[in-house]
Amino acid sequence: MHAMATVEDCRAALLKLAERLAAKAAEAREKLDFDRSLACRVTDLGIAFHGQLKDGQLSGLTDGDDPRAKIKLTSSSDDLVELVNGQLNVMSAWTSGRIKIEAGMLDLLKLRKLL
């Protein structure tokens, strides 16, 4: 039995995700006009983080939820870490209900290019 991912694991995963988004955004900058607030809720730990996704880069990552965020990602701590580490496919995780993404349709399409 493995230990559940911790708050620090989740924070580190989101920072790693931010780096990956920045790298992909650099490739797609001309095609990507994307400025959205993002909230990530980690269900099993009862915690949340929020930040700003701008031009494909995640900045200002802070503890706490943002109920007004335009993009809301909800997952377990382990699924979040696996998703960021490339062990969990975002589309299959989303369609199977392992992760929940609440966003407008156009935002979902743009997000898909980044993830």
C-alpha cells in the first residue's frame, strides 16, 4: 500500500505543471490567447490552490480556493500527481470521472492543447 500524496506533493505537482505549461505555451504563443483564473481542489486532502493561467503560464499559485475561478480542476492528490507526471492521461481521466474539469467549452479546447 502506498502513502497518499501530501499537500507538498500536490503543490510541487502544480508548480511542475506550471513549468510544463510555460514550455508548451512558448511553442504555441501565437495561437494561444488565454488568460483565466484557475482553482485546483484536492478532494482527499480537503485543500485547494488557485492561481492565474495567462498565455499558458500558471502564476501566483497560492493556497486556498477561488470559487470565481473560470477553470476548476478537482481530483484526488494521487491523481493530480500522476496527471502532472504523465502517468495519467488527462482525457481518459476526465472522461472516466477521475478528475473533474469545470470550464467553458472554448477554454476546455485551449486547455487540452496545453495539457
